[in-house]
Amino acid sequence: MEFTLKYKDINEKREMPDEDYTIKDLLDELELSAQTVVSKQNGELVIEDTVIQDGDEIQIVQIIYGG
């Protein structure tokens, strides 16, 4: 089972380590904080607890703060 990851210059297919692989697991693996990025699953905004499914496209977008 695999999914597509899009983040900055990354656009690759990745194998899922287990069936219950979540957005949080992916962010932990990439050493990213949910407070600094927004995650999308197949174009829809999702929360950290969302389970990644076979064939999903996961896009991670860096949040830009300004003042």
C-alpha cells in the first residue's frame, strides 16, 4: 500500500508502514509540527488523526506567518 507525498520539492510515492498510518505519523517522520503546516488528503483539509489510505495524495503546506 502506498500514497503520494507532496511537500515543497518532494513529489514521491511512499510505502505505508502499517494500516493505521496517520497524518500525525507522517508529520513525526518528517519532523514537522502540526502547528506550522496544513495537511490535505486528496485536496481536502484534514486533521492529524486522519488515517492515510492506499492511493491517497497527501499534500503538506507550510504556514507562513506575517506581521
